Amino acid sequence: MFRSQRNVTIEWGDCDPADIVFFPNYFRWFDASTAHHFTAAGLPKPELIRQYDVVGFPMLTTRADFHVPSMHGDEVSIETRITRFGRSSFDVEHRLMRGDVLAVEGFETRVLVRRAEDGSMKSCPVPEDVKARFETGSG
């Protein structure tokens, strides 16, 4: 399965008074990493929205396992991959590495949605050609 990676430098403002990352920031980085993953597979989010007439891929569930803290000044890398596709949902796994050390694992379940005629959001099937991009990582 296709993997992407992006680097993050831990800034002072990302940290709490103990100088470790304030935990909601991991979820912010994971969200950005999911969008980056689509771009790395050749389908930036604006293109996905335009080409498939969707609103986006909102979060259904999320969680994280924290192994070791990250601190101000650390350089970390986030490796992202989609681990499962359902009809309209998909699971994303993030591995935040501090050097060779696994610091945090993040997990998301997202759903592809369209706007219904009444203005609400409604799940829609993930197109097969979108799924295929994450098997090869190319457009």
C-alpha cells in the first residue's frame, strides 16, 4: 500500500508549559498529513472535490497511542497510509517518528461525502480509480 511522509519541526507554540507537545496538535498534524497523502498520490483535495463532486472526507473516528513525548525543537516525520477502504469510508494510519523512535501512532476513519439536495451531507462510494491511486501512489 502506498505510503507518504512529511516532516514537522516542533515549534515553541506547539508545546505546553512542560515543553512537550500539547496533544491536540498531533491530531492537527495527522489531519494535514491525510490531505498531504492525497496530494502525494496525485489527487490534491481541491481536485478530488472538483473531479468527483464531493465535499470532502470528514472524520468519523480518531484516536492515538502515545509512546514517547516530542518536545520543542524536535524534528519529526509522519508516515501516512490508508489501511482499508470500505464502500464510502477508509481507515488512515499515521506513524510519527522522532528519529528511529516511534513517538505516536494515529488512527482515523473517514468517509467520503457529497452534498444532498436538501443541503445535508451524505456518504458516497469511494471511486475505484481513487482507491487504485493508493495502491500505486500515482495519478
